[in-house]
Amino acid sequence: MSKKVLKVISSLKGENSISTQLADAIINKIQEKEEVIVTERDVVNEQIPHLDSNIFFSFITPEAERTAAQQETIEQSDAFVKEVLDADVIVIGVPMYNFTIPSVLKSWLDQIARSGITFKYTESGAVGLVEGKEVYLAIATGGIYSEGPSAAYDFTERYLKAVLGFMGMTNVTAFRAEGLAVPDLAEKALPLAKEKVDQYSF
């Protein structure tokens, strides 16, 4: 049986994106062991709106009470949520922009973080409803942020693990291509990251 993979692209660099190339390396490695069906979601070209009051109130209005306009507003979100729920594996390309994730990726996350659908509140706190997923982050950064003095500035992996975990996706593994803006490190950044992918037991 084929494994369903959702590949999320969030880089502005198109074919030159290191995070996308690293995401592809992860998917290729998974394909070595089993057949996969890949759904690609390019959130850069999708033109996902930032969360506004119209979207927010459409989300929180009970389905039976939504107007036709509100239902139309959340159609894109519904499609994104379905892709996430249908996927066995989610691979997210994550370039670091100004110490954090691209705003387009944040917009995608805002579209899939839906109360009552991907998480719910209970008397004992929030409970994630998206379970049983393998999630891989393909992070690309200009400097070294996984360790050392700049680690405190990294709001990519920490944030993504927090928000994905809130929705129930706690099995999250990050691979990093680091030092892409550092002359002595740039050429080796992607090969070293791919080497770690090759060594990982998927």
C-alpha cells in the first residue's frame, strides 16, 4: 500500500531553494523503502491570505450557522486540512527568514489550526486531533542556529514543533542545511544535510 506524502514548499527561491532540495532528499529516501504518492503544496504561489477577522469568524461560526460567504471563505482552509489529515507523512521545506519561518508558511499553519477539527479544548487543556503523522522539517539557514551563540535566535524548529505538536503532530524530525551565507560553509551545507538524511532510519 502506498504511503501518502504531503510536501509543503515555502521558499521564495523556486528551483534554487535549498530547503526544497533538502525536502526532496527526504522524500527520495522514504521512496527507497516504500512506494509513495506525493501531494505538493507550494504555499508561496498559493496566495494564502493572512488570518483576518473575516476568516477568523468564519472558522469559529458553527457549520450550520455559516453564511454562504463564510463557507466560501473557508474552502481553501478545508482543502488544506484535508491534505494534512489524509497524509501519512508531511515534509515541510523551511527557509529561515529573519530568525523565523516565512509568513506564507505561518498563513498555511493558521489555515490548518482549526478548533474542533485539528485540535480541541477540554477541561484538562488543549488536545491535538491530528495523530499518527510522521513530520520532517527541511530547514535552511544562512548561519549556524542549531547550536552555539546564535541558537537563541532560532524560531523555526522550536515554533514548528510547538504548533504542530499542539495539533497532535508530535513525531517531528528536523534536518538542517546550515551556514549557507558563510563562505567556508556554504558549499558543504546541503551535502552534509543530505548525508544526515541518508544516515537516518526512516
